[in-house]
Amino acid sequence: MRRGVRGRAPILHPHQPKRPTPHPRGPDCVEVNKPASNAAVAHLIAEDAVIEWPVSGERIVGRANFIAVNSDDGYADERSVQLLRILADGDLVVTEVEMPQDHVVYRAVSLWTVREGEIVEAREYWTSPGQDPAPRWRSGYVEPLLAD
């Protein structure tokens, strides 16, 4: 993995200027903080891509299905996706994003496999902060994580 300051992998935040990367679909592959059109996303997805959503137990096979799922009326509003972090190593890209909605904030950590400039595989873990309450027995060992 590329190393940054103090031996840590580089983390790009949305308020930092974008830095060049040798990865074919690095930080410049999405427009941060702007609603993404299906046409803008479609060219990033391989025709036979496989995207898995383990939290909901779903597998999406193919670009057309991925675009259709994200075009569904339930997602028809103008969504703003904020890129919180991105790491890249070879053909693997890991992203953390946040998508605020009216009454809830969704977050996802996604593992993307990119070949020849297209996403060929992905596994996305979508959830909402606070959705999974901490068990009481851990209270003596942890402290509350405040919202970012």
C-alpha cells in the first residue's frame, strides 16, 4: 500500500485538495458532494460487474442492474454523497462515504476491485450510525463515539 506521513496509508478528506494518484480510478473518479447521475456512474461499472451488499443480503449482477437499483423510485431524490476517505493499492480501492437523507444519515465502507478503469467487483457495507446499539456489558471498556 502506498505510504503517507508517519507510515500511514494516505487518507483524503473532502476538504483537502485532490492529489494525483497512479490508480486508474483514484480520488478523481467521483465528484464529491454532488449528486451523481446514473450516466456519470455507468461508465465506471463493468458490464458484468458483481456488487454485493452483505448487510441486506443482496448481490447485484451487471451494470444495468446496478444502475436500475440505484434509479429506483425509493432513491429518486437528489442524493449528495460525501467522500470521507479513500485508500488505493493496485486494483483495490476502499472508500468510506456518507449520504445524508431527511431523517437519517447513511454510511458505507466499500471495497472496490478495478480493472482496466472499470469496477468489476464490489462489496459495500451500508448502515446508519447508531443503528446497532452497543451492548451494556461493554460499557466499562469503551467510551461513546461522538458523531463526526
